[in-house]
Amino acid sequence: MGEERRETFEVGGKAKIELKSLPSGRASFLPGEDGKVEVYVRGRDVEEFLIEHFGDTIELRAPEGISTRWDSFEVEVRMPEKGVSLSANVAAADVEVGVDIETLGFNSASGNLRTKNIEGDAGVNTASGAVEIEVVGGKLGVNTASGDIRVREAKGNLGANSASGDVRVESALADLELRSAAGDLEVGNYAGGDLRCTTQAGDIKISVPPGRTLEVDMNTHTGDIRNELGESEGGTEDEGNGATAHLRMKTLSGDITLARA
């Protein structure tokens, strides 16, 4: 893929990596050595690719004027497995984070994001890229126009908005708000306190564990509503032994299903 460039930097325990711009190609963030960040860049004119080091901050930026898919770069960053915060701004480049990070900020036009564990907060905005996140310990906000959103486990509050993509959260432990115009919304195991799901034409499916007191509001204009917990569990379940969960689900033409996790 053309030329290759390598840079190595020493960093402290709270390093930050900023990918300021990447028009197309791919950026991978992988486990490396403690106290060290190694940057590999492959592509044309790699010497023009900006790599700067300010204290514990590493800044990466594609050269100005690069604007076509043919002028792409492959960026590989090897970094400590703990204590690194990451921000990335890309156009059509895909970003994969194969190492645990502290916080994440991500913006893209059509690039996809796949990341492992995020200890703290994360904010993700993309026009048509898909988003796949393993675990988030803090607050998470995700906005996409047409890409799908998948989160395996959300420990903090989660807000996700998609115009036409599907949203799936496998497990949620805190407040949850999901919105979509035409996509489906699904939560595999909701153990939080306040859930709000709204879609225009998509289906909604929420599964809850046993031992919860449920306050449920389900509303659809032309779709079907299925309560697989039984009529008595639409209000109070298991004689109110567990904490109360407030579930609000609304769709215009989709179906709504309330099920056992």
C-alpha cells in the first residue's frame, strides 16, 4: 500500500490520542507496551501525514488536500492497555479499537466503528456508518442517520438515535432512551430503572429479568402488542420483590413485544 512510516513516543499513565482527520482507509488501535505509543502509517506520501507529540497527547492528521477515496491511509496505533483516551474524526475511514480505553469521542461521515471496552463516557456521531461497542462503563450517546447500532453492555445511561438503522442493546443496567424513524429497537436484558423507546415504523422488543416491579406503557397505532410476561406482569411482577422499572414504548406502525430475559 505504498510507503510505510513508524513513530514511537513515551507517554504517562493518562495518555490521549487524537485522530484529527482521516478521509478514507482504516485506523486500528491495538494493545501495546505500557508507557509507549507506536504509530504506523501506510499509504502514499506518508511523510506528509502529521504525527505530533505534546506531553501525553499524540495528534494524528492526514495532509490537507486529501479528499478522495484513492488517497487513503492505513493507520495502526499500538498503545497501553489502560488509561488512554481516544478521539477520532474520519470521513469514510473505518475505525477499530481492539484495546480497552478510558473515554471515546468519534465522528464520521460513513466510516464504521468497532470498539472493545470503554471505561468512562463515550460520544459517537456518524451519518451512515455502523456502530458496534462491547462494554461502556459511563454515559453513552450515539447518533446515526442510517447505520445500525449495537451495544453488548451499557453500564451507564445510554441514549441512541438512528433515522433508519436498527438499534440493539444486549444488556443495559441504567436509564435507556432509544429512538428511530424506521429501524427496529431491541433490548435483550433490561435491568435499569427508566426505559423509553420510540420509533415510527420499526418494531420494539424489550426483555426484562425476573423479580422486577414493572410500570409499563405500550402504545402502537396499527401494530400488535404482545406481553409474554402475562397480564399480571404488566403492572407488578413477583409480588414486587425487585426494584421498579418504568418502561415506555411507542410506535406508529410497528409491533411491540415485552418478554422475559
